[in-house]
Amino acid sequence: MQSWLMQVSDHDAVLDLREVARPEPGPGQILVRLHAAALNRGEFIQGHGLHAKPGARPIGLEGAGEVVSLGEGVTSLKAGARIMGRCPAAFSEFALMDAREAIPVPESMSWETAAAIPLVYQVAYDLLVLQGHVAANEWVLVNGVASGVGVASLQMAKALGAKVAGTSGSADKLARLRDLRLDAPICTRDANFYDEVMKATDGAGVNMVVNNVGGSVFAEDLRCLGFEGRLGMVGYVDGQLKADIDLEALHSKRLTLFGVSNKMRTPQHRARSVPGFIRDMLPAFADGRIKPVVDRVFAFEQLGQAREHMQANRHLGKIVLAMPAASA
């Protein structure tokens, strides 16, 4: 089978399409014939935790396809089942997935749409539901609202009945997000959105912040939080990993700060939230209340062009790779 690898050195990260052996599922695993897989910015960053050491490694983190075979102990699925989920080496014709991470794909949903769901929407679920406890009529501020996690957070917050303010440096992307019911679009890449947030919330501040940007906006986010506000740290595309904390604000406003990351989670940790996601959010995908935004679909052999499209920040939502299996 064909599989994309990324060759990482001290100076570069080169994509390489190779012919490799088809994997066999071990205990608790399933073999999936992938039809589509989605791109995620972190997997392409040289020196990222996924590629901390030089060498060639399979690439891809999430996809959708059909179950081919089951490993020992897997009784919850059958061959031919339509599933989506997080899985390593997803930019391949076949890949292994932890059976506990498999999510059913609604019959009416395309493979490309399904591939855009597993990672960013489970991150949004962790942010807004499991840790953020967002309720109807609360305000959520999303930094970098046009990103994959940003769009997912906007859509999930609206499905929960919340109101959403979002920052982006692109006026065009913010205009397009009005169709997703973005309540307060704020066009900026800088930490200067406090006044607009206060105006939108009638001076009360927001109940929840989703920080996709990093340390450059952290202090401004704390200013924007109202009483008993929550801040979820999920990304740092600005490269700024340090920020000052206003301890007086943290104390007096009874704020909660938390992080959402898969870097140190075990397979057991990752699998623990999947049943809740299926129960709480899959119906919203099935009935159309949440419609994943797929910016563009590239052919399997065009991963390099897809990466360039992502790095140029031209996309809104998710970029998807269509596998050869999709037309087989």
C-alpha cells in the first residue's frame, strides 16, 4: 500500500510517498481502509512533539473509512462498518485505529466531511463541554476563530446555545463565518479586542475563552473574562509560550485556567471521552445542526500542495486529503 512519511532533519521536513507493507491489527485495534483524512497544522511543524527527533515517520492523525479487519478482543465493530476517528499514519491507504476511538459515520455523511470531525471537534468537546461546562446564553470568545479548532468551537458553542465572539486577522473569513452565526466578529491579530468584547457583552465579559493563538493574547483574554470565567489553552501559533498572569484578576474573578492537549494523554485517556462525544454531539452532526466546514479537498498524491495551502493560511475550516480508495 502507499503511505506518506515525513523525513525530518535539523533543517527541513520533507514529505515522501512510499510503498509500505499493509499493517495487521493487534489486540484492541481495527484495520481501516481510509477514504479521506484531514490535515492538522501541528503535524507538519518541524521540532513539534510529533517529530522531535530526526528520521522518517508516518504522518496523518485522523481519517474516515471502512473497517477491514478486527484485532483480538474487538467485538464492538464489524467488517464493513463506516467509521471515523483519530489514528496515526492516516495519510495512508490503510491504517490502524484503536477500536475505542472509532466513531460511527452517519449514512448521509460524505467521507470528506467525516474526516474533518474526529480531532478538532473532540478538542472542542473537551474545551467547551468536559472542562468548560458552557451553558446556553453564555458568551464564548474564540481567538483564531477561522482555524480548524476555531470553527469547530464556534459551531459547537452555537449548538450548545451560547453566543460567540471571534477574532481573526481576515475580514473575509469573518464575513464567511457570519453564516455560521458568529455573533461578534472582531478583525484583529493583536491583543486589542477588550473594548469590542465588553461592548458585545454589555460590560459583563465572556464566560469562556478558547485560546488558539498563544501567549501574545493571553493577558487580553484574562481581561475579557467575567466572573467565574474559564480559559482553555489549546494552541500557540504565535510561537509565544510564555505570558504574564494577572493574579489579582485570577483571584478576585474566581477564574479557571486549563489546557487541552493530546501530547501526554495515554490511549486510555483519549478513549475515555469518546462515548460521551458520540452520545452528546453525534446527533448534531447527523441531523445537520453542526456541518463541518471543509475548505478544500486535495487528491492523495497532492499532500505537498495541501500542506502549502495550510501554511499560507488561505483556508477556512479543514483541509482534507481524498484517498485512492475513494474512487476505487
